[in-house]
Amino acid sequence: MAEIIELKNVSFSAQEGIIIDDVSIEFKTSKTTAIVGPSGGGKSTVLKLSAGLLVPDQGEILYKGKNIAFMNPAENLEFRREGAFVFQDSALWANQSLFQILELPLKIHYPEMSDKQRGERIKSVTELVGYRKNLNIRPAGLSMGEQKLIAFARAMLCGPSLLFLDEWTESLDETAADRLIDIVRRKKKEGTTILFVSHDLRIIMDLADYVAVIIDGKLSVNEPKDQVMSDPQFKEFLKIGIAS
Ligand SMILES: Nc1ncnc2c1ncn2[C@@H]1O[C@H](COP(=O)(O)OP(=O)(O)OP(=O)(O)O)[C@@H](O)[C@H]1O
Ligand SMILES: [Mg+2]
């Protein structure tokens, strides 16, 4: 059976040149893959391509064996509901309140929900991530860490079975980070497929089943974590090049 997400010979360029160069990778269903590599190497771009948020110049991106470029609207909606993304910069709408930001995915994916049910769901996910302040303010009123909590809460709203997490504990204190790590650990146990980018070796060691290394827009390795970590070259690279 096809894996949940597969990239086949994917390339992506911007005006400045090639950002992702002929990457082929499959992300195994119900497994957690850490995408690691030096800054500017293309980790966020690979994650966005995998989630269908960027369109490749060449190659194919498959979701459960189907090219996402050719999915019909119903299939596309299912992909959007199952997959949830936490952006490196949180990407909260500047001109909406936190409540409105959290309300929108529920309105799209669960139009039958009442206002009361939506309110309860939003309360439960914000409590889950440990955000206890006002939801009627805009993102500009939050610290970077608080924005991350709201971005993470947004990703949890629709009960995703596929999670894309980009530097999802950055800017958080240890307690808040541990809380999110715990949530991801539980999602992993439930069988959620997780693709995450992190520079934190502790998190990679804790959560990853596979480690994919992206350097200069190219996939260098995608192997079980223990195999990558037992390779002295990558072990050293992960410690010095990434986790420092
Ligand atoms: N839309 C874009 N237009 C132009 N250049 C881009 C675009 N997106 C990414 N880049 C460039 O592509 C390269 C890879 O960016 P990307 O954000 O994927 O790296 P990264 O590995 O996630 O880095 P970091 O660890 O700093 O988050 C960078 O040089 C970046 O400037
Ligand atoms: Mg990045």
C-alpha cells in the first residue's frame, strides 16, 4: 500500500535559484520523521511541499498514492482536514482575533457544529496547549511563544491524523515545550503520521522514528533514527551542525 506522503523527484525554485533539488522521499504512515539539516537548507520548504502548500516546479507529491495536484475538491478537503500544519513563524492572521483564527478551521471542516460546540472545542484545545489568556485579542498582543501555542492549538482543532510541525517548540519555555512534546507523543501513540522540523536533539531522540537530513536542497539521508544516530558522521553533524 502507498505510504501517506511521497515526494517523487520534486524540485522547487525561487527567483534566487533552486531551493529543492530532485528530492524523493516517502514518509511512512503512522511514523514520526524528523527533518533536520543546516539553516537555510530547505527543511521548511520540504515540509510545505509535503503538505501541498507549495507547488513543485517538477516532480509529484502523492497523498495516499494520489497526486495532490489532481485531487478533486472533496479529496482536497479531506487532505486539508486530516493534515494540520504548525508554521515556523506561527502564521496567525494579523487582522483577526485569536478566537476567529481558531473558529475558521472548524467552520470549514465541521459546518454542522453549533456556536456553543465550537466555543467548547476551542476552549478544550487552548487548555490542552496551556494558553489561558484572552482569546479576543489579535496575534500582535502575544509573545512569540504564545503565538506558537495558538498555532499549535489551531493544528489540534480538527483531530488531525497527519501533522506537519515546523520548529514547533521554538520560543517556548521548557514547561510549555514539554507540554507540546507530550501532546505529540500522545498523537504518535494514536497512530498519527508526524513530520517535524527541529534543531533540538532531545526532541529528535525522544520522538523520531526516522531522520531525514536535508542539506543544500538535497535529501542526504532518510533512515531509521537509530541507524542515523549510530553513523558517526551524522551523529557528530546532528550535535554540532544542528543541535548547537
Ligand atoms: N518563497 C521563497 N522565495 C525565495 N527564497 C526562498 C523562498 N522560500 C525559501 N527560500 C530560500 O530557500 C532556502 C531554504 O529555505 P527554508 O526556509 O526551506 O530553509 P530551512 O532549512 O527551513 O531554514 P531554517 O533552519 O533557517 O528554518 C533559503 O535560502 C531561503 O531563503
Ligand atoms: Mg525553516
